[in-house]
Amino acid sequence: MRFIANMIDHRKVRRALFDYPIYSPPFHDSEAVLSDAKIRANFDYFLAQKQSRLKALADYLRSFSIELTLSDRFLPTLDSWIFRYGGHLLPSDGEVISAIHDYEPAWTGPYHGINIVHDISIFAGDLVVSKNADIRWNVYHGDGTRRDHEEMGFGQPCLVGIPHFGYESHCPIFYEVFRWFAAARHRLAGRIGLKMDVDRRGSFAEHLNFLAAPEPPPVVPLSQRVIDD
């Protein structure tokens, strides 16, 4: 029965995705590191496209009888939707990380669903920003080290101003959100036995609230985390 239910969900996700707009910034090159000027041009494109992307996302979710609203009350609904349907938006194999990092391969065909992941990331970022005046959108140009172009979020829109451990320089929100879709894809493939913080209902909403919190939570010592596990 689970197999049949997954087939029905897959068809519904892909059918609604048919004419979803493709996100393609002006500069992307998997073989070269973009210049600061090109990174800025891509960020300007992101800002110009942001509202239209959210409108497209709202139209898409409406086919699932979901009304997109920038509020805490909506988060559990989106959380449940990602848990059930998110895995159907990613290809079962292929160069997904390259597509996310470099926009290549283009987000069409088997990669078409990445457009939804991207636009849910916009929503997630806007929600975090709306809850904390110290956080804002910006583009991450790297930290000046030799291989900073390999960092998650390099050259992409990120959230800055989050004081929590690990996010002090920037929060690569696209990658953050992608983890929940990857976990859902993992479940669809029948892979079990991995303990992941993103592989349970409610964890997506919890994480966005964590990012928006004005004060960083206390850091749990490694020794205590081992005991808890």
C-alpha cells in the first residue's frame, strides 16, 4: 500500500510542477569561480525575482489545498507537506549538489523540482527575517581563504546576522532547507537506519524557529551529547 501511495504522491507532485518557472540567474559556471561583480549581479537578480518566485510557490501549493502565509501558524502545514512530498521533488540520482551550488545542470527535466526547494528556501528566509530584526538577506562572497569558493552558500543569497554557533558568518538557507528534502528522498529510496535531525515530523519548523531566536542557545558539550545519544 505504501508503494501505491508513493506513486500517487509522485504523480501529483510532478503534474503540478509541469509549468513551474525555472530559476536561472544570469551567471553560472561549474568550471570557474564567479567574480564578485557576477555574484552581485546574481544577487540583484534574486532580489528582483523574489516576490514572483513566492507567488509561483503559492500557486503550486494551492494545488495541494494549501495557502502560503508568512506566519508561524503555517509552519506545521509546510513541515508536514515537506515530510510527505519533498522527496518526490529530487531526482533519485544525478548531480543534485552541483545543480544547487552552480545552477548546473539547469533546473529542468529531472531537476525541475529543485525550483520548489529553492522557493521554499526564500519563504523560510523571509520568515526568519520577519521574526528577528537583526537578520537580513545578503550574498556571501566568502571569507577570503584559499578555498572559500567551496563553502556552502558561496556566491548565493544567505541570511546574515544569526548569532548561533556555526552561523556567525552566514546561513546558507538554501542548503539548510535542502537537507529536509534530501531526507525525504532518502526515505522514498527505502534507506533506513540513519539517525538524522531532519528525518522527523516537526523538525523543519523547529529549525526555522531556532534560526530566528534572538539569543543563541547554550552550546551542549560534546561529552553530554554523547551521553544523550
